[in-house]
Amino acid sequence: EMRFGGMTREVWECLRQRARAMKVPLPDADAGTIVHPDAAAKYAWSEADGTLRVTITRKPVWLPCEAVEYRLRDAIEDCGGG
């Protein structure tokens, strides 16, 4: 599980917009499951403690979890969080 802090409502909405722009099928909920042909993940955003938790449940063998975490951290920082 990856945990990211500094997740205000504004940061969360920014991430959601970025995901949609990248054609990531993110449900309209603060917690749920993302299913893509190449990968899947569970996520939960908590406004109360300002955290986002992400668990990768399926990914290509050649893609390390660290690479996914790096991309998420980068996107969070670009949206003003972290």
C-alpha cells in the first residue's frame, strides 16, 4: 500500500482531472477500484486526515511498484500536495 499525505480537496480534484485527461477510468467516488486493461488498483482518499491510499492489485511484470509510486508522487506535487 502506498500512502500520500497533504491531500486536500483541491489536490484530490486536480488528480481526478489529470486521471480523466489520461483516460484512467477513475470512479466518481472518494474510494473505489480502478480497472484498466493493463493494471488495476484500489484507492481511498480521506478528507478528514488528508491522505490518499493506493494499493496496486494488478500490473505488468516489467513495471515496478516504485515507478507507479514515483508517478503518483510527481502528480500530487504538481497538483500542490505532498
